[in-house]
Amino acid sequence: MSTARLLLVDDHQIVLDSLQLLFREMPGVEVVGTLSDSRKVITFVDTNDVDILICDLHMPRQSGLELTMALRLRHPDLKILILTMAEDATAIREAVRAGVSGYVLKRTGRNELQWAIDQLMNEGHYFSPELVGQLASFNTNGSNPIDELAILTDREIEVLTLIADERSTQQIADRLFISVPTVETHRRHLMQKLGAKSVVGMVKFAMKHGLAH
């Protein structure tokens, strides 16, 4: 996997310093810049190669949501990961509406943060499993459900489609050229993200989104 080039943005210098130390120990990660003034982010991204922007949600001068909306127009391929203390449903939903690629809490551990970076680089999205349940009933206009597929990785969608086609775990593993334990991990993540209690719940979701053949 290619090196993930990160830009860290937070109005607290101690947070930036701590994140730098953390990422310095992670393989396949390079911090290409740190900024405490969110107004400088767009210029930095315009003039440097950045794969993932990691920023707080609430910052003075320009918030993480304002940055996301501005950068989505200029750099649609940039991955934007919100790293914040805000875990209320409204904040998460507004972030999704703005177009963030991922959302994790500042209390998260090193392992999940590493996993989030890997998922963003490989799949394009990562939302902490403890938060995605709050998105299940989110409506963008009061009647149409949010694009819930946005919280699933490409691989999870593939696995879900095959589950809906009544494929066994071994058949899914063979079809996708992955191991059985990996399929079981994807299945577990799908159940967490979709709030499903059984395969029936996952199949209903797949049918709702046109994934079942």
C-alpha cells in the first residue's frame, strides 16, 4: 500500500503534537503538514500532495464542516476524516451531509485510528462502529433516508450483496479471494453498522438498496 500523506488540523497545538508523535510510529503514514489555523488549509492542499485531511469539527475561524464543503469542490478525491469530541447525532449527521469521508472520536485508540487510515486509503470511507447506528434513521429531506451505503466500504458492499444472494461464508471467501475469518469480520462490521440482529436484517437492507438480485 502506498504511503498515506496526512495533513493535521486542530486549533490546539498539544493535539497536533500528540497526533504527530502517534503517526510517527505508524507504518505507511507520513504527516506532510500541521496547521492550527484552519484558514490556511485550502492554500496548503492546493499546493501540496495530501491524501487525507484530519481535522476537528469545531474550530474558530473556519469549522471542519466549512472546510469540508469548500474542499469537496476543489479536491473531490481528498479524504476528509473528522477527529473530534462531538458524538451527538446532529453533529455526525451534519458532517455526513457536508461530505466527510470518515468520523472518529478523539478518545479512540491507536489501533482504530490506524484502521481508519487504512480504510480511507483502500475503501474511501470510515465511520467508527460506535457512531454509525446514529445515522440509520437520518433523513436528508424528511422523507428519503440518507445514502446509508456511504458508511459501508466497497468490500462490505460486495460481502453484503453475496450474503443477500444466499452465498455461504466459504463461497463468499472463494468469490472475493479472501479468507473465511476476513469474511466473518466483514459480516460482524456489517451487523454493527446496519444495526442488524441477524442475516435477515442485512438482507432487508440489501433489498432496500437494490443489492439483492
